[in-house]
Amino acid sequence: MTLDSVWMGIAFGLGYLIKRIGLPPMLGFLMAGFILHGINAEHGQLLDGIADIGVLLLLYTIGLKLNIKSLAEKAILGGSLISTLISVCITTLIVGALSLTKLPYFVGLTFNQILIIAFALSFSSTVFVIKILEERGNLNTAEGRAAIGILVIQDILAVLFLTLAKGDIPSIYALLLLLTPFLRPVFLYILKRSGHGEMLTLFGFLMALAGAEVFELVGLKPDLGALIFGMIISNHEKSNELSKNLLHFKDFFLIAFFLSIGFSGTPNLQTLLAAILISVVLLAKPFIYHFALTRFKFPVHSSYFASISLTNFSEFALIVGALATKVGLINSEWLIIIALSITISFIISSFLNGRAHLIFEKRQNFICSFGQYQSNENNTRPIDFKDAQVLIIGMGTVGTNIYDRIKENYEEQILGLDSDEQRVDKHSQYGRNVILHDATNTEFWDKVDPNQLKTIVLALPDFQNNIFAIKRLNALDRPVEIFATARYNDEIEILKNAGAHYVFSLYEEVGKGLANEIINKSRTAEVLVE
């Protein structure tokens, strides 16, 4: 008997405990799968179905935010191919060397088996990387676009591999998919008229599932179909709203995905040792990505953070492993080893990403030495704040509202700053004074006139980025008042201790603002009655 809902409850419990010690909850979901498999618990079609929908929704929401032109950029296309090639070569050498030993599971591996394992471990996890970028609020920054672009190209390579490995040739009708972009006006027409509630969310689900099924019907990977259907309606203001509507649904479905990975097998000491040895490859991954991106003059700072986020193994490796096991290319224990390697990579990646800014500060000279041929106009040109005295860093919803509220008092003395080029262009269209720069870049702070600004408002979506900016300001000893925003009450004290002079809780201020409006309306009504 399968109790999928109970298993998901156990996964939630372990995820909660893991989060309490500062690690991503998804590690708890993986551990739950391993434990349940170890006690011979069975999972049914419900869990598999939910897991599949989670991946489809993830790729669909990626597509909604993806700029197709970015995939053709030299740094992304070239960086993807070069990093994959180098990663396969290094992993082949490491696994090949281990195959010469008498270690269990490595001894006797053939060259073809080594190549399959190396190829499977050359990719990065789409699920994990997107979660990291979302938490940082960096999906639309240079580093976010680079990381997502690389992941998409890796997905395309995965489709080619699976097609060749299975020996299945896509249907001739697959050529008709080239016409799907012409459906954009139709999809946008329906999207605009879906409202803001359940019909909009339902439209998103149907698009993701329809894209997957259409691609599967013609012999292509369904995940790619969900991604493409998301890309068709990307870069539209309504698509951003749709993406936010699907966010929490996607998170729920992905619980089942990580739980199902854990169900792939029960670890033992030998498989754990093999996974740890393979995970040595992770030490090279950030250098591989950073080297590949900077060869195409990609900005060093953005390249570094994109590379750190990509330092992990992909869940795609399990798909390759399952296929290779099914056709007898590798034995079934390798599926468990790969699953463990993915788990270890998530732990290491969580550690690295949590300390990415600290590592950059300590090793900045070495990291920047990779980019001796790079150039970035935004980072090298002097920053002109004109007559601005108030700088708002982060022009998302919060930053924009702050800008609009105080612009009447400061007139031309207020300036917004954001690292999202599309967002900056949009603000310019509405007449706001916003410039394009990345405040998480140490070079940015080195070019700011210490005596020009009187007030800085930190409205970055990522808590750690706000902390980083405060530390940079304090290190430069600038006579400026620092205002910061926090989502949760426990962040307020941390921001103040870091050096912020004033910290405001977003939810608390919204409540106060609404309460003040109610009180003012009531007083006005009383005066009119009198």
C-alpha cells in the first residue's frame, strides 16, 4: 500500500528541520526519500505525477522570464559549450583514474561507461539554481540571465542525448513546432483576458501541460515543451503576474520531485564513499564556468556569482543513469551513487552560495584575474549621480513605491538604481530617474563619491545583498544615512547591527499605512457629518 500524502508530510517535517539549521529544505526532502526507501516504503503514481508537474511548472516559469535573444549571446552559448566540454574531460579523467583502483563500483568501468557518468555529471541543477536565484532576487540580473541561459542550453543538449541514447527519431511532425512562435498573439489574447485570479493560474497550468504533451507526442522531451511554451509569451507584463501566481504551486510540487529522487535507492558506506569521491569534481566546477564565461568578455563579478550558483550536479544525471541502467550500460548501484552525489552537491552549493559575497571580498584579486580581457561599460565608466542626494538601490515594487512617494519632496535630487536592464528601461519610459548598475559589485562602491549622497535606501529583494551593501558603505566610512527594508522581523535587528540607521518591516509598514488611511477617512467623514 502506498501512502504518498504521508510520505510528503514526512518530507515536509525533515525539510523544516533542515531549514532550521540554515540549509535548503530540499535536502530534507531528499533525506526523507532515502529513509523511506530504506524501510521499504513504496510510492505510487500520485508522487510521480506531482513530481513531474513540479518540473514542468519550474521550466514553464523559467520560460516566462527568459529573453530568447540572450541565448544567442557569445558568452552564454560559448560559455555553455566550453564549460560542458571541459567538465566532461575533467570528470572522465577523475573517474578513469578511480577505475584503475580496486574501489567498489569503479573497478572494471569501461571507457563508454566513464563517458556516460562524466556527461551526466557535467550539467547543473535547473531546480536548485533557480531556487537560489529566486531567493537572491537575481533572476533578471546579468548573473541570473547567464545562469539560466546556460541551463537552457544544457537542457537542449540533454534532449539530444536522450534522443540518441533511446534510438528514437523525433516524428516528422516535430518540424511543425517551428510554427509555435506564431501562436504568441493568440496566447497573449487569452492571457490578457484571464483576469487576476484562478483563471490566470489555470491558464498557466494548461499552457505548461499542453506544451509538455505536444512535444512528447512528436518524440521530444516534454520538459522542453513546457519551457518553450513559457518562452512564447515571455517579456509581457501579464506573464510576470502569471509567474508569481504559479510560484507557490511550483514549490509544493517540487517537494515530490526531491522526495522521488531520494526513493531511487538506499545508500550504504560503499556507495556513499563513491559519491564523495565523485564530488571532488565540484571543486573544479566554479573555475570551469568562470573561465568559460570570462573568455567571452563577460563581466567578472557577474561571471563569479553565476558560476557559484551553477556549482552543483543536475537531477538530469538521474535520468541519464536510469536510462543507462535500463539498457544495461551501467549497474543499478550507480543510480544510488549519482543520487548521493547530487545530494552532496546541493549541500556544498548551499554552503558556497551562502558565503559567496565573503569569498569574493577575500579573493577578489584572484577572481578578477580570470577576466583580464573582459570589459563592461557599466562597471568601468564613472558613476554620474548628478545632483542626487537620495539613492534608492533596488527599483522593484518596493523601491518604485518609495521613489514615487518621496519624489515630490526631493524633485530632481532622487535617483534609482537597478541591475535589471529591462526594468531600468521601463522606469525611463515612465519618467523616473533610474540608472543601470549592480550594487552587489564591489567596483560599484569604489566609484561612488563619498560626499555626494546624503541618504541611501536599500530595497534589494535579497536580505544578504542588503547586508553586503551596508558593509561596503561602512567600510568606506561615508557620512550617509542608511535606510533598509526587511521582510521579516528577525531581519530587522541583523540589519541594524550591520550598520543600517533605520530599518522598516515591509508587512508592518503596509499595515500601518492602511490603518492610517482608514483613520483619516473616518475623521473626514465625521467632519462632513458635523
